[in-house]
Amino acid sequence: MRHVSTTWAMTGMVVLASCASDAASPQLNDARQEVAAARADETARYNPSGLRLAEESLARAEQAHENDPGSYGERHYAYLAHRKAVQARAEADVLRHKRERDEAKSQYGVVLERRVHRVEQSKDELERDLSVTERELERTRGELSETDQDLAAARRARAKSEKERQEALQSLYDLADVREDGKRVIVTFAGNVLFRSDESEILPSAHESLEKLADALEGYDGEEEIVIEGHTDARGPEAYNLTLSRRRAEAVKTFLVARGVLEDKVRAVGRGEADPIAPNDTAEGRANNRRVAITLPSEVYMSMRRR
Amino acid sequence: MHAVKIAWVALAVFAACGGSSLSKTAPEYVQARSAVRGAEEIFAEQEPKAKYHLDLARTQIAEAEALMKDGEGNEARRVLERARADAEAAVSLARAEWMRREAQQELDMLDKLLEEQRG
């Protein structure tokens, strides 16, 4: 039993009705159309060899048609020509799309590279800025460190000064009469400790005591005054005693100021015989009345209390 | 009507000349089967145009096998030649579609990158 390919039916064969004429078979028409399309598009550019194979098949189909229109041979070669043209066009599309793909990839790479380059440039600038900032930070840290050191040194010096001040104050207890009166301290030197009789020049033997006092008061810059009061006993004229007491107070002030006590913080006052602390009718009483009393500010008093 | 009968006879004569043996080791058969496998391996079934030709190729191979069984070797050869042409067309059509998609993907990525840059 012989078979006739049913695929001919699928491709719409109508030659049996028209084989008497020279009309081309549907397969031949299809092949001609497909090959013409392949010639018109980019198949010739991208796949010339494929197009040539299709044209060769078509030529055989045309020859078969010429020899015997509608023949099996015509339809067979036309079928092949059609498929070869389809294949040729498809292969051309492969090459064309491949080229498009490769061009897009390449351009993507270029754009990306430019972007990376810009990012790297920005990064370099940021790194340079960061480097400058770090140097400045380092310099500032150095300055801060120096300031810290200076501050520490100043604190140590202050602490030392405070300690020395306190020691000086403490030693006054051995050298003079020191009384606490509320928030003040009154240091009282006996008149004969500081001066000869009727004189207002400070005895050399009193220098050490007054220097300790000067150490305790050196640099004092508070609001309260240091008050130096000179007193006498009641012997002799009152005016004379007033003047003597004033001169003695001034002498102590001059001594202290010369040793670093701020002048505008010290006030020297002469009281004369006005403020006795003992009876003037005994030698002992008179001796006690002859004195210089120095009232120290509460701040100095507080520093003494911290001892 | 007369012409139609003549055509059928001519066809039959032509077909009759196709009588000869052809085995499954014959190059035409092997090549046709190989072309169909090639199309299957690249998933030509997933692309409509490629699938159309692949289905034709398979059908024609089946027809050729029947012809070979009947001793119609020559006709079988011609059918196998057409089957191979269809299978090879299927392969090329599938490749074209896959490459088109790849190209489109790359173009889309490029467009997106350029848009990000503009933004």
C-alpha cells in the first residue's frame, strides 16, 4: 500500500484541480513569497549563504515547474525552498539580535564604567576631605591636650598655693594672737613685737611673722577688705596716739603690699587709744592695748577652716 | 475531471517509483531524527512558530516510517528530506526567539541604567 504524504494536505495542495494549467502550485507560490521576503529584509546581509541555499531550492522548483507544472518535483523543491528561506531569515534574526544584545551590553558597560569612575572620583574627594578633617581633629586634640596639661599644672599650682597659704595661716597661730570672730579672723600683733616704743618702723625681728601673713594674703582679690588697725594705750596725748597708731597701721600695710598683697584690698586705720582691750592703769593692760589688729576677710577665714 | 484523474495517475506513477528499501540507519532517517532532537533540546515547543514546524517534522517522520515499512524507500527519503527541513527551520526559529529575548533584556537593563542616571 502506498502512502501519499498527508502533509501535502496540511500545506493546502490544490494542484489536482488546476494541473491542466501552468499555474504554480501553492507550495511554489509560498516558496517564491518567502524567498522574496528574505531578499527584501536583512537576510542577505546577515545570512547570505542561507539565502543562497533557499534560492537554489527555489530554482530547482522553478525548473521542475517549467518542465512539468504542478509536479511532485516542483512541490517538493518548493517545500524545501520555503523551509530554507524560513530558516535563513531566522538565522539572520539570530545574528541581528545577537548584535543588538552585544551592543547593548557594551554600552551598558561603558555607562556603568563612567558611573563607577564618577563614584570613585567622589570617593577620592571625600577621602581627601576626611584626611584634612582628621588632620584638623588631630591638631585640635593636640591643642586640647596642651590645654589639659596647662589646666592640670594651674590646678597643681593653685593647690600648692592654697596649701602654702594654709600653712602660712597656721603658723600665725604660733606667732600672733589669732581669734575667730564669726566669719572673720583677727590677727593681733602686740605693739612691742612689731615696733620700738613710740616708733612706727617695723622691727626686723617682726619681719618673719609679717612675711607669713603676707604669704597667706598674697594675691587675695576678694570683695572684702583686709583691715589693719593700729591701737595705742592711753598714755600721752590722744592726738599723738591717734597719729602713731595710724603710722603703725600704714607701716604694716606698706610691708604687706611690698610682698604681694594687693594694695587696693588693704585698708590701714589708726584707732589711737579709742578701743582698749585691757585697763590702761596697769602695765600689762597698757601693753595689751598697744597692738596692731589685722582683720582677715571671711574667704581667708574659710580657707583656714578647710585645714 | 479527466485532468484530475491524469494528475492522480501521474502522482501514483511518481510515487510508485519510490519503491525501495530504506532502513532506520539510513543517513536521511538519522539526519531527520537528529534535527528533530535538536529542536526539542532547545525547547522549540515553547515558541509557536518553531512548534508548528517541529510538529510537521514529527508527523513527516512518522509518515516516512510507514513508507519505509511498506518498502517505499524513495518516497520515504523525500518525506524525510522535508521533515529535516522543517526541523531545521524549527531550530532556527527557536534560536531567533531566544536571542531576541536576550537582546531585549539587555536593552531593558540599559534603559533602566540610563533612567537611573537621568534621575
